Amino acid sequence: MSNQNRTKLNRMLRNWSKGTVATTSFMKQYDIDYDLIKRYKKSNWIESVGTGAYTLVDDEVDWYGAIYALQNQLDLTVHPGAKTALQLLGYSHYLSDKINNLYLLGNRGEKLPAWYRKYDWKVKTIYSANQLLPQESSLGYTEHSHKNFEIRISAPERAMIEMLYHFPKHHSFQECYKIMENMVALRPDLCQKLLEKCNSIKVKRLFSFMADKIGHNWFDDLVIDKIDLGSGKRKLVDNGAFNKKYNITVPKEYN
């Protein structure tokens, strides 16, 4: 390996966070082209996890390191949210700490790259590209530390909204309600902003109904009149009871 190529490699390695995936877009910042990548692979410096994505040889890289690349190198809005974010944020008195299903959310039109989809990250990825919140909205995120790097995940207020978005396909009414019971310290100002921007009538009605029925103190600070709850009745469950206040059908035992 020439001195010039070794210098490029050393510069890249200094800026490559251990435990993360490096994409070709990251490597291009250091003037490393495909021919050099092949040389580095042959020299046993890096190994491929799929087309356009690499890890350091003998480095332990999990799904966190893959998400890091999606966010910081490919500039995607893809992030762990919904139930996964709540697990990461420590709501483990009801949720298991072990993540088997990884719930990822992103803006409509964003796709997970093939290298992510085809690699075994030891979790089942459930990805939703949606317009639950406006594409430009940066509300409701927080940073989660893992090893020596951070990834962006949903804050609890946004995560609860996202979990309700997954009802009933991925979560039951009972599961969502049980978790909402634990949301005793949500920030009303952030809830207000998120609910005003939320594009799902179902989610806004469910969120309001559950928080209201449970009696969370922060719910009293919300200005419901500023939240568009839509019109008409919504049947959310079969054989349920109709709640007149929020125009939704819920399980009888919750009405």
C-alpha cells in the first residue's frame, strides 16, 4: 500500500466511530474510491455487510451502528420510535429491556438501503415510512448513547404517538393503554405541538381519550380545542362501546 493510500486510510479510521457501519458516501469524504475499498478489503482492514456498506474487521457492530450510518451518512430521517424508543428510554417496568422487534419510522418515500434489509441484525425490523407528522418536523427527538456514539430516537411524547399509529396492526388497545398509564411525566407543551401537527385523526383521538381517562395531570394543560380531532365517528375495535366525547368505539371495559 502506498503512503498516500495509507494516509487516506488513517484519516478515515480516525473518524470512523467503532461499532458503526461506514457507507461509500462516508468513504468518499476521504477520497477513497471503489478500487481503494477493494484493496482495504484484501488487506483485511474492512469487510462488507452488503453493497455499499462496511465494518472494520473484528469490530462488533449491531443495529445501532447501522442506524448511525443511516442518520449521519445517508441523511435519512429513519429513527427508532414507537415501542422501541420507549424501551430504550427505560419504560421497562412494563416493557422488556430486550428488543426483539425494532420499530423504525421515517418520512414517506424513504427506503431502507438493501445492505440494511439483507443483513441479519439479530432483530426483526418493522419499518414504516409515513406522514404521521410533517416531513420538516424536527419535534420530539432525543439522543440515545450506545457504546461511543449516539443515535436519534423518538422522545417519549413522540414515541407514544407513534405507537398509537401502529394500533391495531402491531399493538392491541390494551397494550397501548397500559403503556399510556406509565406516561406520568410527559411534557404538555411538546404534546400540544405534536398533536397539532399530527396528521392522523385516529391517533389524536386515541391519545386524548387515553390520557383523559387515565387522568394524567399534564393532560389538563393541553388545549384540546386547538387540536383537530376531525369529524364523524370512528370504529376502532369490534364489539366495543361508543365514546361520545371523542367519537370513537373502544373496548367496553374502557368506556
